[in-house]
Amino acid sequence: MKFISNPANLRKWEKFKKNKRAYYSLMILFYTYILSLFSPILINNKPLFVLYEGSVSFPIFQFYPETKFGGVNLTEANYKKLNREDRFQNSSNYMVFPPIPFGVNEDNLESLEEGTNPPSKPSLRHWMGTDDRGRDVFTRIIYGYRLAMTFSLILIVVEILLASFIGGIQGYFVGRLDLFLQRIIEILSAIPFLYLILIMGSFFGRGFMVLIVTYGSLSWIGLSYYMRGEFLKLRNQQFVDAAKTLGASSYSIIMRHLLPNSLTPLVTFLPFILISAISVLSALDFLGYGIPAPNPSWGELIGQGRERLTAWWLITFPSVALFLTILFSAFVGEGLRDAFDPKDKVVYE
């Protein structure tokens, strides 16, 4: 709360808001990500609730066997097929589906126009068409956005923590510890990322956490240089000498004095870390080394489009989504850079 209510930070926020392009880009990214977190409620092939024989069920939150609704199987019911049966069409039983009634991995072969095979072009029912398995492209783009943003935000946290900790230790203690850590960083920075992905994948398999650990173990290196420089600059300031004179511990000096005054590189690099993470994830999915199928991914959709050049929607829509996300993130980064710049932005005409 002290950080938020700090007058200097409030001035920076007001300066950021004056940059309308950056501010609106931040709002778009924020609210679209919040909406994507609720995508299972807004976009799903399971009903929000089912009223059957006076009993209310919520399949979107809980598993129910088909026998729950008068069927014979213990597996989960096919709710769309079940909704077309007489017990729901000609009775007081009914079910309510989300606004977009398509599952992320649902093949919509029954809903395609007669004589149409997947991938099918955009229509009134499938706004962005279907992929090679009949899955709704719009649904997979929304779920892919949620996955990409979640992946990137987790990486941001990991990168900031590692870069602040290691860079701060180097910049504050210097000497042999700084040299030792710098040699380790040089070794890590020489490791090819793609080779590391292949090695980790062969041992642990492809997965979300494997990518987080692999990419997070190397991505912090560049930011740690900036944090090391900030701590080196601040460690000789008078307020640090005053804190040492008053008997403050090294931990207290780092956390209460140095770190709050070295946030500029962290904040200004946040959008670009986001851009890097989304781009890397999409590239790995495109190459087949990213999140395994059937998880939704923009890179996987673009890869399908590469194999089927006539299905232009498979390349166009995920590419536009990727471009807009990167563009808005770049605008936010530009606004943060100007907000943390002590000088006013000069525009030459």
C-alpha cells in the first residue's frame, strides 16, 4: 500500500494515463485477460445448469454420469445430444448453455453444413471457421490467449524474483561473490535455449511446467544485469551509509532502501518480458516443441494453416490475435518508459 500511495509513484501513474495509447492498451489487455479467465463459463459445450426431474445440476463445475439424466452409461453425458432427446424437448426438463456453446476440444462435425469437411471457412455459426478436426477456431483462440497470458505472467514473476535477487546480491556485496555469480551467469547464457527445451522434453516430457522451468531458468539473465547496475549505483548513496550507521542489516537495507529505489528497470521491462514470453511460446508451439496437444495454442493453429494454405482463416485469425497482443504490450511499454523518465517527452514536428 505504501508503494501505491507513494506521491512519486502516483505522479508516474498520472503521467502514464496521459499517454492515451498506452493507457487504453493496458485496459484492453487487462480486461480481455480477466474475461478469458471466465472462458469456461462463457465458452463451453457443457450447460451452465440442467434442470432434470426437479433436480438442478451444474455440469460446468462438476462431473455427472449420463445415468444422472436418465441415460445408461456411467461416462459423462453428451449434453448437446441429450438436449435433443424427447425427455428434454417435450417436458419441463431443460438445460442452459453458455453464450458460445463450443468446447475447446469438441469436434463440431454435426454442426457443419452438409457436405462440408473440416477445416471449414467462417460462418454465422463458427465465426472464425473450424480447424482440421472441426474444432471452433474462435474458441481455441480465446483459450489460447488465456494460456499464453498465464504462461507469460508466471514467467514475469519468476524472472523478476530471480533477477532482483541475484542481480541485487551482485550489486550490493560486489567483490568475489559478484565475480563468482557473474561466471555462473556467463555459463548459463551460453546454453542454447532450443537445445535445452529438447533435452528437458526428452527427460520430463512436454508440458506447461516443463516450459516454465526451462524458460524461466534462463530468461532472467538479461534483467539481472540492469538490477546489478542499479544496486551498484545506489549502494554508495548517502541514505545507504546512514542506514548502516544506524545499525540496519544488509537484508533491511536491500529490501527497504535499495529495492524500492531500483524498480525502474523492472517496471519498464515488464511489457517486453510479456512480449518475449508470448512470442517464444507461440514459436515453440508452431515448431511442435511447446504445449502438447490437445491444448489450445496460437502457434499450433498457425502451424495448421501452414500445412493447409487454402484455409486462410487458420493463419489469419491467430496471427492477428498475436500481432494485436504484442502491439498493445509494446504501447504499454512505451508508456511506462515515458512515465518513469524524469524528463518530459519531447515531440519534434
